[in-house]
Amino acid sequence: MNNIRNFCIIAHVDHGKSTLADRFLELTGTIEKRKMQEQYLDQMELERERGITIKLQPVRMKYSLDGQDYILNLIDTPGHVDFSYEVSRSLAAVEGAILLVDASKGIQAQTLANLHLAQEQGLKIVPVINKIDLPNARTAQIKEELSNLLSIEQEEILEISAKNGINVESVLERVIKDVPPPDDKFQDLKFKNLKCLIFDSSFDAYKGVIAYVRVFSGSLKREEKITTYVTAA
């Protein structure tokens, strides 16, 4: 449990979430280079056509730091306000969130909306300024604004270029160091019953419906059958 990190990326639309996720997949060797393509986690045709994330997408990565192997469970979330429900489901399944801000556009409406959702969930925020390589980047100014917004020192804010891969590895290292592992307090005997959150699902032509589940208490075994139900309010 101590070597697991569950986190997501939140940002305003077009601030570079999917590109940063691409770099993570490359750094961790999750996807072979010959199979890699831009916006890899955006699998819907409309997402690739419009260049935006519509549906959240979970992925498991493996990464080594200081001789320790870690499992990094990332959820790439939509940035557009119309898909805020997808974001809220993602935030309920993780312990930390990378708050990504464009160095040229700065803090915008959905940046604040997603940040407030994450803070309400008590998540650890990892602040990152992206696109520092742009000629119109206002990195120093945006860094000051983000520092004031989060009430933190400017030195705590990472500066990266997801497109060019500049300083991206430091983001993964910060996630490992700052985002807490899953809380094992729910494994206490009084919480022995299985309690989970289904935060996403998809359909596979061969496997049928695939549910993505965050387990909060109890345990599941391979090929074990479970039944979901909704109780009346």
C-alpha cells in the first residue's frame, strides 16, 4: 500500500493535460514507443478530432525512484466545464491531484472550479506550470498568482513543458513524495465489508462491460463475482 499513488490531472481545457499524460506513459515505459501517439488516452474519435478530453481515462504505470518500485494510478480528466461530473468521480477515487496551469493563459475559470472540487475532497495538490517554452509565456507572473491562490511558496511550484518533455520527470517524483498512499485505516475489522466506488466503465467486444473500481475497504479476489445495487434514499 505504501508504494501506491492514486492521482489525477486537473486543469482548464487546453492547458496540456493529455500531453502531460503522454509524457508520463513514455517515461514509465507503459506504452511502447512504436505504439505511442499524441493524446494516447483520448480514445474517442471526437476527442481526437476536437483535441479535448471528454471522458476520464484511468491508467496504471510503474516507476522506480531511489531504489523503490511504485505503482502510479493516473486518471486523466476532462477540462471542459460540461464534463465536470467526470472530474468529480475521478477526484473521489484518488488522494492527490496535479493542478496544471498554462504559462501563457494563467489561472482560468475551470482551473478554479476543479481546484475547489479537489480541495473539498481533501486532496494533496501538486501545482505545475506548463508550456514554459512558449514565447509568450508569463511564467514568473503566473507562478506568483498560483502561489497566492494556494498560499504556498513559489519554490513549491514546478515549471515544465509537457510538449518538449522539459522537467516532466520531476512531476512524477513530486507525486511520489507528496501524494499520500491509500489510507489503510479502512482495513480495520469494523470496516471489513467490501466498499467500493465504480468511477468509470467501458465496453469491450470480447470481455463485455469493464468496470473501473476504487476499493476503500474489504478485498476482491481474481474471478470473484460481485453484485452492485442502489439503496433507496
